[in-house]
Amino acid sequence: MRKKNVIVLLALVLLLVLSACSGNNAGGSSEGDDRKLEKITILYPGEETDRFSEFLNNEFRQRMAQDLSLEVEVVFVPWAQYWEQKDIMLAANEPIDLYWDGLPDLSTLVNKKQAQPLDELIETYGQDMLKVLPKEQLQGAVIDGQIYGIPSAYAPSSAMYQLVTVRQDLMDKVGMTELNTAEDLKTFAAKVAEQYPEYKGPADIIFKPLTRYFADEQYFWIASEDLVVFGQDSKKAISYFETEAFQEVAKFNRSMYDAGLYTEDLTIKYNERDSRMQTGLYLWVEGSLGKEMEITSAVKANAPEAVLKSYLLSDEKPRYITSTGGEVLSVPVTAPNPTGAIQFVNWLYKNQDNYLFALYGVEGKDYEIIDGRINKRTSTEFFYEWMFRNQNYQMFTPEVSQEDIDNYTSWDDDAIVSDALGFRFNNENVRMIETALKEVVGKQLAPVRDGFVDFETAYPRAIENLKAAGIDEYVAEVQRQLDEFLASKQ
């Protein structure tokens, strides 16, 4: 009898324990929630700051658990190693669910299995996102009728990569009132070097803005590694490094080196150009519309007197809309949780509250909104504003003039839509050739482009090697696909 009583007692105790555990989970304890959270991992370029890390581990973590039942891990990779590390990690099937890359290289990402079709995922989990990212925006990431990424930065985009962002305060100091030609740039650099030698010169060789200036027709890049451009007037695919415009760019940059106005860092550490500009010691960097608004705070942290302004070289030439953004958010084929990745992006674009939280932190702690302007209380960058920019939610800081805002919002009003808009080259048939061409560009033509080596001796040899690597066959394949694309639009 005693044995039966003991068994009954143990059963009652077990029921009480199970009931208590069930009650704790129903009450939503943090430990219970953590066990039920699904995880996504975002590969992210840049350095992790103390406040961003604190934000990710606390306020952001809580919000993701509350809103999406997700745990979001952000893996930071320094800019200088980002693309190489991305390729290594994805080739090794490391658990990456979402990453950022350049939209012009989308076909490479697809053929490397670094990007999967997102149509069904967006249809099921991305409906909020579609309210602020129009269909035309997503068309920029379509290959063979399928969406392989989410083009980021939905904003005015004509003359993309054709602007130069300069230290306007230094232009004022040296008495310059306009900047519209390559000669104006050289004059600006020379005057600052003479009058204010503590500055280190340009932060960037800005070859794309210079190409706009020197080219007879406007060129837009449509293949990997800047190999091929689309001629707006000729409607042809053209080998960029063989154009007269490229040769003029290279000669101009060489003259800048010869005059002592460029430093070798511009070639050796090309990818650090934005970091250089933000030190407050440099004169200009390649711009895009709103670039000065993006980096002003970072520059002012080191040079409080700095005033930035973006100029379009050859301002009299037309502005063309050639892309739906220069970057793309992609989900690898091997992503453990592609659903969670799209849910996260959809959440970010769902409303302005989510958008501001992800990009600027906690209202009242990291930023405040006064008279319709966003005032950042910290210099910390959270998720990059430029990476997720959306004109439906975008806000401006107090130091941005209303004139600049009006210019920004109306920028595309007179722009012309390029025939190349939406074209995405698929490199599948010429991958081996492309690899060989990229080798020539990286080792021989990039130094020529940047003016780092003597043009007269280095350029002919580099072009011979480009030809030997198969540039003509590569351009022919781009032209074949381009002709099909243009014909489909008629």
C-alpha cells in the first residue's frame, strides 16, 4: 500500500512540475522565448562599434524577438576584406542568410550559387516591403524572369556614380565658385596644396565622373569589373578600357600624380576612399546624389568646419536613369533560413518606425526628431542608411539646407530613362574569359586608370593582354544579350 502511495505522490509532483513549466512558457519568460526563436545571420561590411554592438545585443534583439520571433546575428567583416571573405564564407557553405553586394555583379552571384530566386518568398513574406519598393525597383534584380535580390537604396538615381563630393568649405577658402570640368578639379587640388599643405589631396581618382566628362556619348557600366559599357547613343556594348574616354581619364590621373596631387594610397588602397574622406583631411570622393548628407556627420567628427557639396561634372549634359540602385541584398542558395531573411527586410520597410529604429537606433537615446528633421545624438552608424535608403521614409538632418533637400527630391524630374535600364548581363557562357579579363584589369589596367604608372608604356601592353584574354569574345556575348534585351522592350 505504501508503495502505491509513493507512486501516486511522484505522479502528482511530476504533473505539478510540468504544469509550472507550461505556465512559465505561457507567461513568455525570456529563456522560453529564446529557445523558440529562429535565427538568421547577416553578413555585413564594416567595423562593429561599441554602441552598435550594444544596440544589437539589447534593444534590437528584444525587438526582433518581439516582432518576428527571430534572433539576428550580424557578422562584421572589414571593408578591405569584405568581398574576398564573402566569397570564401559562401563557398564553404557557412550559415549566411542575407548579405549585401554590388548589383552590376548579380549574374556572377547567381552563377556562383550565391543568390537564390526570391519571387515566392517575396510574394509570401514581403508584401509590406512591396508598398514602398515599386515593381520597377525589383526589376533591377531580375535575371531570366526571376528576382535574385532586393535592389537597395530606392531614391532619385539619375547620373548614378557620375558626381563628385567635395569639401565646399575649402573651395570657398581658395576662391573657387564652380566645379564642372576635370581642369576645375586639378585647379582646386593645386590651390589647396599651395595654400593649405596640411591637407592630403583627393581621396579618390573618381574615374566614373571623369568618364562622363571625357566621353563623347554617355557610358553606363553593364558587366563585371567595369569591363563593358553601354553607349547611350550608339546602343552598343563597348570595351571600356579601349575607349578614348578611358585613355583621357588615365592621362588626367597620371598628370595628377606627376603634379604631386595624388598619393599612392589612391591605387594601393583604393577601397578605403570613403574612409579617407571621413578623416577630414581629403578634398573629394566619388559622389552620388545625397552623398554629402550621408557622410557629413562622419567628416565633421574629425573636421567640424567641413562643408560638403556634390557636383556633376559636365552639368550641361543630360542625366540618365540607368539603374534601380547600385547595390543589392541577396539570399544565398545555401541560406539556412531564407524565409527569416525576407521577413527581416520586410519588417525594416514595413513602416517608418521600424526603418528609423534599424538605421538610427532608439528615439530619445540615439536620435530625436525636431521640426521634421532627424537629429542624431551619437556619431554611431547603425545599419547603413545608404544601404536601406527609401525615399518614402527618408529624413534629413538639421544641417542639410532646404535648398539641398529640394534639389535632391526633384533630381529625377528632368532625367531621361536609359534604354539600358533593367539590363542584367548573365556571364554564364564566358565565366572563364571573365576571370582572365579581371586578372588583367586588376594587375595592369587599374594602375593605368588611376595614373599610377606611365600611360605611354603601360597602356599598349595592357591592352594586348586584354585582347589575348578574350575581351572581344566577351563584348560580343554582352552585345548578343543586350540586343535581345532591347528587342524585348520594343
